[in-house]
Amino acid sequence: MESVLLYILGVAVVVVGLALSIGLHEIGHLVPAKLFGVKVTQYMIGFGPTIWSRRKGETEYGVKALPLGGYISMIGMFPPAKDGGKTRSNSTGFFQQLVQEGEPDKKQGALGTMVDEARQASADTIGEGEDHRAFYRLPVFKRIIIMLGGPFMNLLIAVVLFAILLMGFGTTQASTTVGSVSACVLPATSDRQTCGAGDEAAPGAAAGLEPGDRLVSIDGTAITSWEQSTAIIRESSGTPLQVIVDRDGTEQTLVITPKLTERYVTDDDGNVVTDASGTEQTTEVGFVGIGPAGELVPQPASAVLPTVGENISGVFHMILNLPQRLIDVANAAFGPGERDPNGPISVVGVGRVAGEIASIDTIPIASKTASLLGLLASLNIALFVFNLVPLMPLDGGHVAGALWEGIRRWFAKLFKRRDPGPVDTAKLMPLTFAVVIVLGGMSLLLIYADIVKPINLFG
């Protein structure tokens, strides 16, 4: 029962953390919009039916039923289609795309019809004398600031969370405490991973080493790091070693003779080295059969930004390879294959991971807290990078439209031509609709995969 409650608590922590992240993302849009004088009619967390709302001044603040994002609605985000046309309202949310109402587009065909229908369906929210408060009338740089305010908030949240995680809790590193003791000796290339009745006992187990023992010294050499003990053991095959360990506050002396066995050759990053043909390289070294216990080691402030940069790079590369990754997810969800633990997951998958972290008895509370903080920090990095994709209705799409308008006007001024005016982004509604369909399909696929074939991070 306790593990179930802890599981629910872990899910709740991520849900609340994600809701706060979305709320702060929209505040990142809301604050500069109001500072620049744009009329904001709604600030909403979620989509669908409204659960709760309250009006303060000219803005309605509320929470909706589906916690899949959030939005603010600003008047005049789209310019008139033609001179004299009415200005329309829009929002910053993924799926909350109100478009402009004005003269029908003269284009023929399905795409032109879609644009016309979207314009006609849009509500005209600009009141008498409010046209100067329309979003599209702002200078390009102010519009970019408003649209980048949301992703910037996610980046700021991630920096703060990673700072707390790295400087307050630290990163997990190998300690000088024994975390695991192998029961037998198996070569690295063995097909078996479990011991059999006739297998030779591992030297560490035979000598009486136990998980929780802290290495004090080996043959008179004080042990200050796990790497130091590994180096001594690997070079001492067949040589009896006097090992002093601290067991529950009492020092004990054990004699261990490392066994010569086959191990993989690894580089500085711990990756197995391969030759030109791709064959994994092995070498014969001394082996005792012990593994280190991890411990949290606080990091300096200088480690925060590089960690944030590494996470941004990881999400960026995932987005670049998203089509293939989604194919892999589909193959795993509808076939016998396993999910890639480093692949994309949905909100359902994130909640499941958080629940598992919280409910595992063998993980200390500090490590659980650190893991949940890291999960929320990574989510905010994903929101930051994903929202910068230059496609509407994402924030990056609006930024791209503003930049294109600025470039057009700059060239017109440079060559002394007539000001081309604002870019009619309503004409991008067919593309926007397609992006929404793709995002929706991707979300459904990931949610389905996280239900029927969830990623197993803990064995």
C-alpha cells in the first residue's frame, strides 16, 4: 500500500511541476504583452471546458479540463488581410489558434477556402478605439520578445532546477563503498549473466566482502576513489591482497586474491572500444567481482550551464531525428521490440517514470528528490527547445513570421520601395492545421506506446 501511495505522490509531483512550468511559460508571454500595451483577453492553463476562471481587469484567468498546455489570447495578432479589413485575435497556445476576420481571400481551391473559413470563424475582439493595442502593430522586436518570453521562462526554470540539483544534491558518482558483490566469475564474453552450480566463486564473495563495506586500504594504500581500487585490483591477478574495510563502523581485514579473467576494454567515457571491423576489444585483468555504490557529490556553480547546454543539445538532436524515432516507437508499440529508453515519451510516460522513482524502496529519499528535480528540469528543456521550432502554432513559428516581416521591410527601406506592411500569417493556417494534426497524432502514438509498451528504466 505504501508503494502505491508513493507512486501516486511521484505522479502528482510531476503533474504539479508540469502545470507550474506551463503556467510560468504563459506568464513569460503575458508580462511583456501587457508591458507593451497589447490587450490580453485570456490567460488559460489547459484546453477544453473551463473548470475555473476569474476576470481581473480586461483579462480572464482560468484553468481548463485538459492539462495539455496553455495559452494567452491577444487581440490583433493577425493583421488585416487587406486594407480596411478587420483585425483578428489569436493566442500563443499550441491548439488555441483564433484567426482573423476580414475580406474573403480571392484564392481558389481547398487551401484558399480553409483560410477564408478560418477568417470568417474568428471572433473580432477589438473594441472601438483599441486598434492601437493590437499585437501586429507592435515593432518586430517587441513581438519577438513577447513570443520568446514563454520559452525563456522554461529555460530559466531549467537553469534554477539544475542549479538546485547539481549544487544542492550533486551528481551520482562511484563511492569507495561496495554496492554489489558477484557470486561467481564469468568472462565478459559469456552468454550467461547468472551463476551456475559449477561456476567458480568470485574472489570478493569468497573472501567475505559484503555490500555496504567501505574500502579503507588495499595492501597499505589508502583508498580515496573507486578508480584507484580498480587499478590496483586489475594489476594484481594471482597476488593475495590485504584489504581493510569499514563494516558498520568497525574495521575488518580480508585477504583477496584477484582472478585473471577477460574484461572489455573501455575508453575514458566508459564505452567499449572496438576495432576496425567493429569487434569489441577484451583484455585479461585481475578481477574480484565487486561494484561501487553511488553517492551524490555536490558540483560547483560552473557545472550548471554546461549541463543545461548538454540537455538542450540532446533534445535538439532528438527533434532532428524525430521521424525515425517515432517509427521506432511505432514498431515497438505494435510489434515485439522494446522501447529505446532514450527515445521520446508522452506525459503519461513521464508520470509513470516519476511514479516508479518515488516508489522504489532501495533509492534514498535524497536520490528520489534529485531524480524528480532532474525530470522536471529536463521537461522544461524539452518545452524550451520544442517551442522554438519555426512552425506555427509554436512560438518559433510566430517569431519566424515576425523576422520575415522585419527582413521584408528592411529590404524595402534599403531599396526605397513601398513598405510591404505586416505579413499575413493567417495564410499559414493550412500549414498550422497540418502541424496540429501531426502533433496530435504524435501525442496519441506516444501515449499509446507508454500504455502498452512503456519504457523500463529500472530493469
